Amino acid sequence: MGTFSGLSIVELITVLAITILPSILMFILIMYSDRKSKEPVPMILIAVLSGVFTICISLLIDKYILRSNFFSDLFNTYKTLNLTRIAILALVEEFAKLTALYVFISHNKAYDDIYDGFVYSAVIALSFALIETFLYVIREDSYTSMSSLALLRNFTTIPLHIACGIVMGYYVSISKFSRLKEKKFVLLLKGLLIPMLIHTTYNLFFSIITDAKSTMMYNLLLISLFVLSIYLIGVLYIVKINDLNKIFINNRIYPKRFRFLMNKREYILKGLNK
């Protein structure tokens, strides 16, 4: 396992900057997008710390459960070893994030509009992704490999986690503000399974690319196109969340397929904002 001990002060500062600053910038952008209805600082801190919680849960499950004899035998039994493990690891990470969002945040009165699902879930995902990136970076044994890995993950893995967080926040929000109890569980399940599918597809893609014997330029083109699709998913869900939130806040009528959602007036009248 690599350490920072072999780096000069300049190299150490550079590696830390490359690893951390892009996530700080992304965090600022998330907060700026919610500037008209700022979330309480304690709730944002809970979201950040929830990222720490999720990474700890994921690491513990991987170490003590997924590496147990039962799962080792399971993985070695199937020809789809990589896909099986990738899917389970994606499920574990997304389940940990959903648990943190639902248990620690979704029932708080500060979570009082649909857009908040994006804010809190994206912060949890960003916190998780930054810690994960840092843990991977310090395993490298040279300045070049550390900085290269940090750059790669800043343009690929961190956007993946944020995109999954956006999708999750969307479904958690429409579950929270649904007036139909029978829809709530199904929506939460979608909030788990769709990010898991995106995450699994992403990890499988990079597993295939890593093993492929294609040229570097060809691989870079494929990676760029694939990562761009991840960005687009995130953008599309932000647009959906924003559009629904405008209807919610302004107490307008939802499109037919969203008529099960409460508007803000109904939410307040039911006393669910307390």
C-alpha cells in the first residue's frame, strides 16, 4: 500500500489538491443551485457525515460478508464471476446511501420540497465518492500514479456517484411527497435498483475496457462517450426534479402521471412539515 511519505511537499499538496478540490467545487455548485431555499447547515453536515457512514458500511460488508466462504464459493461457482461481484458491490454501496438518506434525512422537517432530494442525496454521494477516491489514491506508490488516478476518478467515478445520487434523490423525493402509501415502497425500491443498475453497468464497462486489448485512443473515445452518457442521465434527472419542484412550490397541477404527488399547500395542511 502506497503512502505519502515518499512525496515532496509540493507533490503532496498537488495530489491532495487534485483529489479534493474538484469535489469541493462540485459541493459549492450543489449548494449554489439551492441558494433560494438553503438547507440548514446541521442537515448538510449530516449529509456529509452520512457519506462517511456509507463508505464504512460498504467496507465492512465487503470485508466480513462478501469475502466470507459462502460468497467466495458463490463467486467461484458461476462463470459470471465478475458480473455477480460487481452487481453485489454496487447494490451494497447504493443500499448504504439509500439507508443514510432515508433514515437520517428524509423524515426531517428541513426536507420540505422535492428539490431537497437532489441536494441531500448528491451530497451523500459526493462525500462517499471523495472518501473512496482518497482511499484508492493512497494505495498508489508514486506521485504519477496517485495524481493520474485522482484525475481519472474525478472525471469518471465521482460523476457516476453523483448521477446515482441524483436518481436516488428523485425517487426518494417523489416517495416522500406521495399521497399514496402503496406507491412509497415501489418508488424507494426504484431509488435503489435504478442507481444500482447504472453503477453495475459503469463498473462492468470499465472492467471490460481494462481487460480489452484495444488501442489507448479507442479506449479513451469509448470511456468519454460512456461517461458523457452518465453526465446526461444526471442532467435529465435534475431537470425532472426541478420541474416537479416548481409545480410543488407553486401549488400547480401536476401532469397526469404525477397526480399522486402532494403540492406544498397540501403538504403543510397535512402537518407533514413539522
